[in-house]
Amino acid sequence: MALIIEQTRRSVNWFGIFVFIFLLFVIVGGGYFLFFGPTPAIEILAPVELNAAQNIADIKLDAGKIIESPVLKSFKQYGTVPGVGSLGRSNPFLPL
């Protein structure tokens, strides 16, 4: 008597394979554009106000000319330098 064993065929889950390949492409593509991709042209996209701020940042100031300026020397001081004042009790835990 011969035994006949039929081999059951496993069906391939094509949907799972396609989802895996899609996710792999998304991860690899995202990594490429995040780390190795071309950088955007920030100079072209920069607003006009940013260029004006760059011009202000490029100004060089000479402290000697500012301190020796007659306009600065013409200013008057209307107050005094504040003092230290009262610092509190020597032992704050004693009763009043």
C-alpha cells in the first residue's frame, strides 16, 4: 500500500510584498533626500528684508570714534548710579 502525500501550495501574499517594497522605497528615498540630496537655493528664496539685515550686519563700528564723538559728550547725566540699599535682616528666621 502506497501513501500519497499531497503537498499543500502556499499562496504568496502579494499585497504584503508590495507594501514592504513601497515602504522600503519611501525610507530609502527619504534618507537620500534628507542626507544626500541637493540643498535648496536659499539665496534665491531669501526675502528682501533678509538682504537688508545682511547689509546692516556688515557695518563696521569704530568704538574710538563713537566715544570721542561730540554728540555723545554733549549728553547730560540726570541721575546717579543706584546704590546697594538695605539687604534685609541678619537672621531672617528670628521673630519680629
